[in-house]
Amino acid sequence: MAKICNQEECNNPVFSNGFCQYHQSFRTDKKWLKSLLKQHKKGVAKIKSRSDKPKKESKSFFPFKNQVEVFNYLWEMEEHTCWLTGISIHSQKNGNKWVNCFAHVLPKGAYTYWKLNPDNIRLLHPEIHELVDNYKEEYEEKYPNVDFRKWFDLQDKMKEEYEQFKKKHLLS
């Protein structure tokens, strides 16, 4: 299992020196502090973070500002079991959720309007999430307890619903 970020309440995998990529600013190691000093000497008064970037105006069709809000909502509303196997999902870090327990049925890159749609997200055990994202035919025999057909049937159904959604909202 991957190491988890040292920042409190964060369950993202470690990127460098004990912190995920979003919490690198909390690092205190000499290498990090030296790079900050070097940037300061170059005249960079403030280290830019992701939040300093101008945000794109995007219309959200769902009552969530970001994925974390959707994930928190689903974690509260759903049973903590894998949708494909029925296996219980428990985090090793104080019972908190893992971000990789939440699988987008339709990939959020290709189906951007449904990135924050809770109906497009299912709770999956992290290992099962990895299997459906990187599916190969040999997985059918290797993992007989995983109902891959159920996942792909849902994807087909949701692709049709997505097209109807785009027409209804004049997006296509």
C-alpha cells in the first residue's frame, strides 16, 4: 500500500518527503527550505500555489464545488462497500476514506460535465478501481469475484444518459 500524506485529514499518496503534491508547502526538510530561500533571493516574494492561478469559469450542473465535496457526500450517503464485489472498504488511517475508493464510471477527462455528478461515481475497493481503470481481458479469469460486465454495462448506459444530458443543456 502506498504511503499516505503526513498532512492531517489528507489521505492522498505521498509525492515527496512525506507529503502529497498538494501539501508540499508544509515540508521542512533542508532541501525544500534551501529552494525557498533561493527563490526568495531571486526576487520571488511569494511562492505561487495552485490557488493563486486564475480559475477558469466553469458551469457546474451539480451542487458541488470540487471532487472532495462529492467524495465526502458519497462517503456519508453510501455504504462503505465495493460496488463490484461487496467487500467492505476500510481505510487503515483512522477509518477515513481513501481518495482512490471513488471511481468515475465515465472518465472525468472525456466526460467533463459529469466530473462532479455523484451518479457517475461508485465506491470501489482501491485494488478493484485499479483493475477497472487498467482492464485487460485476462482479468476476467484471474479475478472471478469481480463483475466486470456489470461495470461495462453501467458505462454503456451512462454514455447514453450523458449524451441526453448534453442535448438537454444545449452542450453538444
